[in-house]
Amino acid sequence: MAHKPGGGVPGTPSVLRAMNDRAALDLLLEHGSLSRTRIGALTGLSKPTASQLLGRLEAAGLVLATGTSTGRPGPSAQLYTINPRIAFVAGLDVTPHRIHAAVADVTGRVVGQYELPTPGRRAGDVTAQVTGALDGAVKAAGLVRSDVHRVVIGTPGAFDPSTGRLRYASHLPGWHSPTLLGELAAALPMPVEYENDVNLVAIAEQHAGAASGHDTFVLLWNGEGLGAALVMGGHLHRGFTGGAGELGYLPVPGAPLVRGVTRANGGGFQDLAGAQVLPALAREHGVTDIPQGPYPEVAALLLARAAASDTGAHGAFLDAYATRLATGLASLVAVLDPEVVVLAGGAIAPGGQPLLDRVTSELHELAASRPRLVLGDVTDHPVQHGALESALATTRDEVFDTSR
């Protein structure tokens, strides 16, 4: 069996050492800092083997000695931690109005952020916007662009793997050029990956939120657009063209049948339950004093007010909205039978428990299976959070591999 020179084969000492090294590095990521004795206890390694392991990792620049433990009887123990500067990654959250960029070190600590407004509508602006947002975050972190090991960019829609063109996001100005990915690859010196923004929210929720510990779940997102992320057996399901989860196009009862949905940039479910319909829905059920402004912000304010009152017109508005959400979810649940459904986004989260209870009740009336519904926990830049986690997962596999 062929293998890389020096890489070893399963069961050989070099592979076992690499496995122990990675186990120790993962423990240090989880705990922040540990002593030799504690690492030995957690991994089951003897003290001499744990000492050799830490010496090897320190010589490779992967860990640092960071002081000694205090507050315990007996001699102080040397503590070790991951060297945070061995790699940096960046995550970009792209919307039609701005790009929010963040840089994190290999431990996941965010060290620099930058937000770039994107009012331009010309295709030629995109590469400059992406590099400008990235450079702003890199500068805020006190780094240079070449320090970044990997970038993950989250956008609405998805890049079709067969054509390299963005699909399902006609509202994103300038991102539909067939040469865009090549231009970005030429401008950026590091590997760049692209992912649907709602898929990245699901990654964030699976890593540090409501979907933690679950391998099969659906995330329903309603913000500037309505969509879903599908996680099956621990892996994102993207579909043949990357369009799995583009739920806004789903034909549903109660909304007109839309033909040419990609030209209309929407469909039945978006027209039934998208954030843009909530002001009219609230007015229809007797809610007065409808605020003015961009529809995502208006939707969030209406839901927060309704959740706080939860009676009268506000309660009727929540009832109607919950029925609409459950109508689309019922089709998804009937096909996928998920363990959990996570509800997230600015046009859902402000409805809080009152909205969650109503959607749960309605969905259990409409769907044969009864998944558990929960509200998303990651509310601070969830797309960016997921982009960083995605970049870190690959980068850690690369820089923590001591078998080479």
C-alpha cells in the first residue's frame, strides 16, 4: 500500500504519535491550558509519554509554556496552551448592503473585525470589496494579508459547482459574473471557500448553539430572505447545484403559484412567510402603529412587540404567522424527518417563546413526525461565526498534522 514518505501507516508508532498529538491539541483547544499531568490523565498517556508529546509539540511551535498552576497544594505545575499565532483564518458575511469580515486565530478567538458598506452595483466592484473588507479585518488584527491561512465567504444563494456562477441570489449585485471566482482567486493568496449563508448559520448552531450534539437537523432562517439548511448524518446537504434549502421558492398553500421563480427571486413560501409580508399581516389582524423602515428591521420590531404582549391583535398576528411558517416547514419535515428544527433569523428570533410555541403546535398538527423545535442560540453575527468555524476546521487539520 502506497503512503507518503515519513507519514507512516495505520498502527505504526508515527501514526500513533500523531493521533496522540492531535488528541492533546484538541484538549488544549477545549480547556485553554493544561498541565502535563492533566493531559496525561485525559488522554490515558503515562507521564513520560505526555512529557515527550508536549516537548515535541513545543519544538514544532504548536504549543507554548504559559506559566504555572496556582491555588493547589504541592509544587506548581507547568501549564501549556495552543500557540494562537500558528495560523489565522477569515470569515466574510456578504449581504447586498455590506460585507462583514472577521479574522480569528487558530484557537477561534476573533482578533480583528471590519464592516464595509457595499452600495455599488457594478460587477467590477466585487473583488475590490472582498479584498477591502478582508484587509480591513486583517489590519484591525495587526496582521498582513499573507498571514491568513484560509478564507470562507458566506453569501445568499450558492455557487453552482458545474458552472462556478452564483445561483438563487439575484438580489446580490455584482456577484453573478462567470469570471468572478477566477478574479478572486487571482487577488487572494490563500485558499478561498464559498458557502451559503444559512448553511454557515447551521454550522455555527451545531458548533456552539441549539443544534450542538445533533447530527440530523433542519435550520429555518428568516431574515432578509427565507431559507433552510439541511444537516444529515452530521454533514450539510447542499444538493446537485448547491440549491438544497432554498426554501423561499417552495410552492405552498395560501400563496399564489409563482412561475419563473428565479426571475422573481422568490416563490410561494417567501411570499407567504417572508419578512416583507409581516407588516401587512400584522395590520390585517388589527395591529396598529406599524413602524416604518427596512422590512427586516420592521419585522423584528413587530415580532418583539407581539411577543411582549401576546394578547389581542398581537396574539392573533403571532397565530397567523406561526401557521404560515408551519405550512412550509411541514413539507420539509415530511421529506427529511429531522430530529430537531432550529428557528433563527431576525424575522423569527424576536418572536421568542410565544412564537416558538405556536409554530410547534401548528407543525405537530400538519406533520406526521414531530421534531423538537428550538430557537437558535447564536445571535451575534451567526454567518460570520459559521464561516470562521468552517475555515478553522480545515486549517486545524492541516496545521495540527504532525505525521508529516
